[in-house]
Amino acid sequence: MYTLKNERIEQEVMICRCEEVTEQEIRAAIRAGARTIDAVKRLTRAGMGLCQGRTCTSLVASLIREEMRVPLEEILPPKKRLPIRPLEISLLVQQDVEE
Ligand code: FES
């Protein structure tokens, strides 16, 4: 948000709604040394919520790009974790073929 004099007003912008992590907290984590999405996740919990980062991961990547001044392509995607319990492979594979 900007004032009439075009000065940026610091405000709390929610980046990760699931874990209630703000832009300021993520920028602080990056400035403290978190250089990857996973590192930001470990420091702030952004991406650990119910949606598992579907909403906030791209926003976190954008903030890392801004803070570190690197192209988005250089930011590694977050690591995928395997399910805790054994699952049938058919549950994981998208079924595009009509039966
Ligand atoms: S918005 Fe971040 S985990 Fe859902």
C-alpha cells in the first residue's frame, strides 16, 4: 500500500494463510540466511499448513527473488515428501484413461 506521496507503508501482508506467516516474517527469515523455499519453511512454517504450500510457495519464491535479486529460475522448488503410511500406487497416479 502506498501513501499519496507514493511512500510505501509497511503493513502486515499475510503470505501463508494456513500458518499465518506474514511477508515481514518471511523477509526476516531470508535476511537471517534462509536462501531456499525449504529453509524459509523450516524457519517460519510457511508451507506447512493444510494446503501444503499450494497457495504460498510461489509467493515465498517471489520474496526470495526480491530479497536475493536472483532470477526465479534459480530458486529451487521445495522437496516433496513421501506419504507417512503405505498407499496403493493407484491413489497417487492420476487416472486420465476412461474406464
Ligand atoms: S497457505 Fe501456506 S501452507 Fe497453505
